Amino acid sequence: MPGTTQLYPGPPGSVLHDARVSAGKTVLETAEALNLLNSYVEALEENDYSRFNSPLFARGYIKSYARYMGLDEAPLLRDCDRICRREEESVQRQHLHVQSKVQAPGHAGFIIALIAAVIVWAISCWIFDGSESKELSVSVLDQQLPPLPLLAKAPSLGEALLSSEFVKPAEEVISPVHEGTPAKLKFIISEDVWLELRDANNNAVLSGVQTKGQTLSFNVLSPVTVSMAYWPVVTMYYNDQLVEVNGLANSNAVRVQIGEL
């Protein structure tokens, strides 16, 4: 009422909201009467002044809203100022708290030095790692199948009886044993394919059709011999190094020898 100061329970937004509801007006009607956006009316009733560019705008809107509802704007504006100050102080405290963390004496320099030391250590381990990666040697073999050992021809039973001599059995051809170098072979099979792996002593480690989706790993003595009926569907790693067959093979069926120089 003119000439008197009224006291309203609650913050300005609650007072304005209750007055609008008591008057039977909707947010849309109030916004149209005040020439404001619906969201602005809702922000005023929620005491959310962050949607406005300045507290001065909030004061002006509250003043117009209060007059539209026939309320005394003075106590509402005082409450508005108090809310704005409280929010501003809260923002300042948060800003000071962040600055104190950033400018904490001694900690920043220590953290930077620690990070630099870790980076230098990681680079040193990577450069001076004792396990040097050796150059990979991949050669395509001309022979499609491994050479068969020559077998001495044994005489027939008739020849043995006629000669009345015992026939010595053919001597077994023993392949020389190679010490070789330990190596790790890995195969990733993308389609069904025939695959054979032989170690340095020509021992068959793997031989047969391998099914799609398999991942095979072997520890063998190198150099190794790998035969593939269709090499494009086989991805091969030797000591974690990718073995490149493309460009070496003249056909899809290939037999290669792999080792380290």
C-alpha cells in the first residue's frame, strides 16, 4: 500500500509466485502483461538471477512484477539485493579457492619437476633398452615342398636268398641338429587355410588346416620355415615384428624362411 512498508515472508520469488497464483494468472499471462519472456517470469519466481545480464535487470523486473500484482516493491528489492550479494560473495570465495590451489607455494614446482623426471626416465628406457630389435630376414624358398631324404634301395627277398647274404637295412638319414635361436611366432587366421610351421631342425611344429578366427602362438628355434596355401589370409608376427610377405611372393601359395640377421 502507498506510504507503508510491508513485510513479506519468504524470498521475492515466492512472494511473486504466491501473488500470481492467488490472482489466478498464468505465467504466460503475466509474461505478456510485463512484456517479458516466460522463462524470465519463471526465473524471477525461482530467485534465479543468473539468467539476466546484470542484477539491475532483475531489480527492474521485480519492481514491475510487484507493481503488476499490487505489492510493495521496496522489501522485495531489498531481498533481491541481499540474494545478489550472497551469490556474488559465493562466486568470489570459489574464485579465491581456485587461485589458492593454483598458487600454492612449493607444490607447483615440485609437481612439474616430478613430471619432467618421469618423462626423462621413460624416454631413457625407450632409447637405451638393452633388448635391441634385430633386423628381420624373410626369404621365399623356391621349393614348394621340403626336400625328402634319399633312401637306399633294399634288395628284394629273392635276391637276398640267392646271394645267401644278410641285407643290411638302409641307414636312417639323420638331419643335423641346429642350436637355433629362440623365437616367438604368432599367426592370426582370417579365413580357413592350410598352414605349416617348421623349426630350425625341420621339425613340424604345426601342419594342417587352420580355421578362421584363430590366433596361434609358438615358441620355437629359428630360423623357421612357414608354408601357407593362401598367405593373404594369414597375418604373421616374428618376435612381435610383422612379417611382410607381400612383394616377395609370386603366388598366393608360398613357403618362406624367417630369421634374424
